[in-house]
Amino acid sequence: MEKNRQALSVLIVSTLAFTVCFMVWMMFGVIGIPIKKTLGLNATEFGLLTAMPVLTGSLIRVPLGIWTDKFGGRIVMTILMACTVPAIYLMSYATAYWHFLVIGLFVGLAGGSFSVGTPYVARWFPKNRQGFAMGVYGAGNSGAAVNKFIAPALVVAFGWTMVPQVYAAIMLGTVVLFWFFSYSDPTHLVPSNVKFMDQLKALKDPKVLKYCQYYSIVFGGYVALSLWMVQYYVGEYGLDIRAAALLAACFSLPGGVLRAIGGWLSDKYGAHSVTWWVMWVSWICLFLLSYPQFDFTVTTIDGPKTFHIGLNVYAFTGLMFILGIAWAFGKASVFKYISDDYPTNIGTISGIVGLAGGLGGFVLPIMFGALLDLTGIRSSAFMLMYGVVWVSLIWMYWTEVRRAEVMGANAKDFSLQG
């Protein structure tokens, strides 16, 4: 009974900590807009600005996953969050472009919290509930949506410099809460005779590389679009920052909160089946989102007639909402693959896969900006994502689907085998 109470407490407080970390990690998605205007940045420079925290948050994931296996999630998470507080606060005093890039690297440490909390939480639960537990924890991704509710209000009321100051105070309070309401269990630690390089050998496993590819879409794409969407709405539909952030949250919120349902579905139907359907839904949504606004003229018997084709703001938001739900399920199902295939090495493998997803979140906003500068077409961001999803669908078909029945009577039996 005591063990169950501790497990629940760990899950709740870890999810809260991850939500705050993700909120901080996505900060530039909102405050980057006034900074872009002040510094006169082009789309590529804006993409780099928003992506800098994602870089460090990704690169540190593998060592953090290994340290979590070795020292325990409680101590690693506490130190990690405490280290970000000074950097977050200093952000409000930055004035030059390079200041934001450098401080952004340190703020980005918060993004590494995922590969600490995932193995930490998972080990408190039995195998048949790990998918759900990791899904609940992963719902902390909704910090991206929380950022879109809090930051625009602060920007409009007090100016963008107030956002880092408030976020630093929230992070400090979260550090204290986490320390007092979390627990450690020595039996969860990996034996000390496991060497750093032994754990990294998992990179040679082709299955790990495949899961990295999946995660670069469902998580990397989620991070990239969470950072990109507010300014997309402002530029494409002429909305103010508060309305843009509210609509952008229609993607970020389900993309985080519904991850727990994805974990439950993955426990019930298997990681393979859930991921396969996620990829197809993504493919359809991104195909429709890729179409730019355009007019074409047809010669008719009554003379030339011009037609307009393009998504209005409601259709666009609806598709983004569906995409957010699909990616929420996908983020959970990829980690169900990991807990099924690597039960004794969850920390390291989740760190490696998380690194790939995070690097996707770093590279994609820069590529979005470069494509926008190159083509002048805002929807080119979705064209790029559409191509990335194609790669995963083909890879998945050749390595998994051709060997299994996905929709027939035997589909469920296969998927339950992991």
C-alpha cells in the first residue's frame, strides 16, 4: 500500500515538474515574436532563435538517461531544474541576438527532463501499466500549451521581459515541491558495473534507429510546430499574438494531455498498431496542410473566372487539432515499444530516442525558416513534414507491416506481442 502511494506521488509531482520544464523550453515560441520585431530578424534567424533551447535539451538527454539509471531520477531531476533557474531569469536582461542564443542554450537544459522522468516514473509501475504511467508523465508536453496561455498575457500586460522573470519563480517553486513529494528506491538503479559505453552500444541496434525516426516526427514535429505556430497564425491570418497563441494551443494542448490515452491504447492494442495508424493520420493531415493559399483562373464561356483554394483559419485549426491528437498517441506508442523491447535499459534507450526527437525539434524550425525565406510560402513547413512522414511509413511497412496482419483477425494478437 505504501509503495502504491509513493508511486502515485512520484507520478503526480514528476508530471508537474515536466509540465513546467516544457513550458520554459517552449518560451521562445511566444516571446520570440516581439524579440524578432525588435531585432529585425528574418525567418531563418527566428527559426534558429526558437531552436537553440531545443538543441541543449536534446543533446543532454542521453547522459541524463544514463545518470538516471545510475543515481536515480529524484536527485537528477532536482539538480537539473535548479540549474535552469538563473539562466531563465537572465533572459530578461538580454539585448543582442547572440545573448538570446547563448542564454537559450542554458535554458534548454529543462528539455532534458523527459529522459529523467520517463525511466524514473516507469520503474514505479508494473509492466502492464508502464505505457499508461509514461503516457501520464509525457502529458507534461502540454506545458507547450500552458506557455501559450500565460506568456501572451504577460507580454501584452507587462512586455516580454516579464515572462522569464515569472517563469524563473515558477521553476524555483517546482524544484522545492518536487524534492518534498518525490521518493527514491535503490532497487530501481542499474548495477554500477554497467559501463557508459556498454549502454551506448544500443545505438548499433537497427530497431533503436527506427524508433528514433518515428520519434523525430511525433515529438520533433510537435516541438517544432509548437514553436512555429504562433507566428504562423500572425503572418498567415493576421491575428494578434493572444488570438494566435490561443488557436496554436488547439494543437499543443491535445498533443500533450492526450498522451496518457495513447499510453493506455498502446498497452491494450500494442505499440505497432497504434503507431501505424498515427502515421497514416499524420500523412493525410499534412497533405492537406501543405496546400498554400492560391488563386487560379479558368477560361469559361462567360469569360475568365478566378477561384480561390486554401484553408481558412477554422479548417486549418481543425486539422492541427487532429494532428496534435495523433502525435500525442504516437509519442506514447513509441515509448511503449521501448519499454517492451528494452525493460532493463529504459533510461538509456529513452535518452537516445529522445535525443533524436529533440534534434528533430531543433533542425525543423531552422528548416521551416530557411524554406520560408527561400520560397515565400508559409505552408512549406508542412510540405517538409509530409516528406518526413513518408519516410517513416515506408520504413515501417518494410520492417513491420509486411511481416504482420494489421487490420485482420490476427492483428491484435500480433500487436500484443510488442
